[in-house]
Amino acid sequence: MSDSDARDDPRRSVVGRALEILDCFAGGTEMSVAGICERTGLPPATVHRMLAALVEWEGVERVGRGRYRLGTRIWRLGVGAPQVRRLRELAQPYLVDLHVVTRGTVYLGVRDGGDAVFADRITRVKPTAKSVRATRRMPLHGTGCGRVLLAYSDDAWSLLQEDAEHSEAVAEIMPALRREVAEIRLAGHGITQNDGLPGRTTVAAPVFWEGGAIVASVAVSFPQTRIPDPRSIVPRVLTTARAISTDLSRRSGVGLT
């Protein structure tokens, strides 16, 4: 039996192969067929066949010729997990109040590996196909909401450093990102200009659970022209994040178990 045949041993179940392929996308990574084959040891024919089934199921989606990423169904399953759902239900009244006061788009972000997944979104702005895609799931370093999660998650920072060793694009932003993360930890909040779109500003703050572990971040995004000085709403964002943290601790793990 050749090495290729051994790797594609029929005793590796169909479900097992699909899960191996899905694992390749951890952290929001886009993957090619060749990259998946290299990581899993599966032959191209098997990978093509499994990807076709995953695309049909909406667990994976094509983003370009020969490249794939996690699809909407995986995101919906993650956001629907009991612990995330309970956190969202607990936080929502606070998020609505923050939206009313600031008139910005309010997000509740949770970490999934190297990604920020937006478990809730309160807005008056009618979503577009582009905005829905952009706010569903993003790398932690790619959004102000995610950078707060990154600042308080040592293991996520370690994963990003590993990515920088293999990605010139990530390596280039690391010095500036390192400074920004340090500033977030010092100030207890983050302010990101041109966050995702030119002229959009985000103010974000961490939500903690018992023992000081970060479980989420609260963020408000708005056009810079609406609030020229974002520091003016920092106290509101901090108050909301702290209120959710206090409620989580008082309910002893409602958001996590």
C-alpha cells in the first residue's frame, strides 16, 4: 500500500475526513486544495469530493478560484451554541441601551480561535450583502472589536505570532499591532479608526468573567463624522461592558456553561 493509499485508508470515516478538512480552516484561514492535502494527507480527489459536499451543505464556501473558507452554516451553529446564546440573551438589554445612547452599530464579539465572531449586532442601518459578510466573522486583528479580545487572550496572540512566521502580510502589521494591544491593556479599551471601512470608527471594551478571564467584547461602530471625538463615548462603552461582566459574575457562569 502506498503512502497516499494509507493516508486515505477507508477506515478513516467520511465524517472523520470532513472534520479533518474543517480543522484546516481554524482561525478563519482561507485554504487551497493543495494546502488541505498537505495538512491532512488526503489525496486531491478525496479533498475535491469532500469540499463539494461541504460547499453544498454551506459548511465551506468558495472565495476564489481554488480557494475556500468556512461557510455560513458553521457560523450559525457556533453562534447558536448554548453558552453563546445565553451570553447574548444576558447582554442584549445592555447592548440595546448602548445603541440608543450612541446611535452607533453595537456588537457583541466572542472569540473562536483566531477569529472574532459577532454573536449579536444592534443597528438601525439596513444591512447590505457586503456589510453582512464583513460583520459575520473576521480575524481578531482585523477589527476593533476583535483586537480587544486579542489584547486579553495570550493564546490568541501566540497563534497570531505563529501565523506571522508564515505570512508576510501578518508579519508586516505585527509591530503596530503589538503597540495597539499594549495600549488597549493599559487603557482598558480600544479605539480603531477606519475599522473595516474608510471613515468608520470603533470603540470597544472587554467583558470579563470570574477570575478576570475575557469572554467577549462590546463595540460601537459609527461614521467618524457622527462622533468626531470617539473618546466622548468611551465611558458609555466601558459602563456597558462592566455591567455585563457584573451580571455574568452574579449569575455564576450563565454565559459559559
